[in-house]
Amino acid sequence: MRLPDFSPREYAARTAVVVGTLAVLQYTGFLVDGSGGVDPAYLAAVAVLFPTFSYLLSVLAANVRRIQE
């Protein structure tokens, strides 16, 4: 099994962008009915799960061979 190159800075930067975007969208009320509120538990869950699943997808992509055409 091959593992992809792991760059903690890259995963931290992507996670910060995703969590920040979701926080802004929650605060403006674009994703929920009311504006002015941010759900910190949801953002914490996203901050933990996003890098985990993105790394697992990178491992999957590193181990799948392309079908030759």
C-alpha cells in the first residue's frame, strides 16, 4: 500500500479555509434560517473530520491504478 506525501501545513490550510468559509456562511445566514449565529460544535466536527477524510481519499487515490485505454 502506498501512502501519499503528508504535508500538515497543506491540510491545516485547507481545513482553515473550509471552516472559515462555513463560519462566514453560518454567520450571514446563508446556510441556516437565522443570521448572526455560529455553531461551534459543528465547526469543530468539520475541523476534525475534513482532514481525516481528505487524507483517506488521498490514500485511496494513491493506491488505485488507472484503467489503460
